[in-house]
Amino acid sequence: MKKGLRWKKTCKNEAMTESEDKGRRLKQRVQKCLRSRDFDTALEELRQLPARKIINPLFSFLYDTHDEMRWRAVTAMGVVVAGLAEADRESARVIMRRLMWNLNDESGGIGWGSAEAMGEILARNKGLATEYACILISYASEEGNFQEHEWMQRGVLWGIGRLAQARPELALSAIGPVMAFLRSGDAHARGLTARILGFLRAKEAKAHLKDLLKDEGEFTTYLNGSLVRGVVKEAALGALRAIG
């Protein structure tokens, strides 16, 4: 090998190694923030980092097997992308399209955490919510981009619930599609759906919710930074009270 070519290859390898080291250090910093006891302060730290550089680490933590880490990654993704959208809407759209791709059968994978992240982002940014709410809702519709995997359905329902909680006016079209989940064999789906219908004050769901007032099924949801266990009948009762 000629000396000039050898030198170029060495420089290229050194540059790649330096880049990989920076990537590892950044991922470790993101991980430390997600593990922080003071998560609110950690979120502020993440908000100050370059959004487009910490997105890949955040995506990786959506697949974390530790529930708290995964949910904190969802929250952080919402904070970071919502902030990015204020400064650079098109870059935020690129991330939204990446989340959508993860939920597409053609992606070849399972988009763990992607629907939840979409819901969190839309809850935090009205502009993106106006553009993408209908797409998030489509993942619950058999006439849309229905997610057949039970665990993915839970993620979709949580995401829609987060949107309905923050921006009910943009989630009203979800009422019809999600009501079908009140008959699901999965207690998590029934409980999460009851919460959505309560957020949306869905009067048309009252009779169906009353059918769940003896449902002892248990489910888990992520609420205000904590995993919370619920009972379907209590979620149904709460929804009925909200509806009036």
C-alpha cells in the first residue's frame, strides 16, 4: 500500500473511532439522565443537549427491558422532539416519520415504544399534534393502520390516551375506533380505553362503560412519572363520572 493511501486510511479509522467514542459518551450521558433520581432536573439537562444528536440514544432506550427506563425514554422523547419542533419543525417531522416507520409492517421490526412516544410528543406540541393526531389514531382502527400485536395495542391506546388527556379536541375521532377495545380480552386494553373515553367525555360510550362496572381486570398505566396499577371497573366508573 502506498504511504499516502495508508495515511488516509489511518486518519479515517481514527476519525471513526473518535466519532464512536463521542457517541458512546453521549449515550452514557443520556442513560445517566434517564436513571436520575431527580428526573425533572435531568429532563432539563436533556433539553439543553443538541436534539438531533440525542435522538438515537433515546430511540435505543425505547426498547429497554426495564419499565422505568423505557417510560422515561418516552417522556424524554416527548420533551426533546416537542422542543425541536419549536426551532426546526422539519427536523421534528423527520423523527415523527421514523416513529411511523417503526410501526409499519414493512420495517421488519416491532416498534416498541413508538406509539407511546408519538402520543407524548403530540401531547407536548400542538403544531405536531395538528399534523399527526389522525395518524396516531389510525393505529387503533381496523380501517387504518391497525396494530394486531396485543402489546402494541396497549402502546397505541396509551399514546391516544396521552393525546386525549392533553388535547381532547384533536382526539375526538378516536372515540369510534377505541370503543371496540372495551370488548377486548386484554384487561390492559379495556382499562386504557375507559380512560380515553373519560378524557373525551364520550357520551356515546356510557352504556358500554356501564357494562364494565363489575370488571375486576387489572391493568397498568404510566401516569405523572410513575407506573400505576388500576382496575377496569374503577377506570370505567371514573370515565362515567367525567362524562356526567
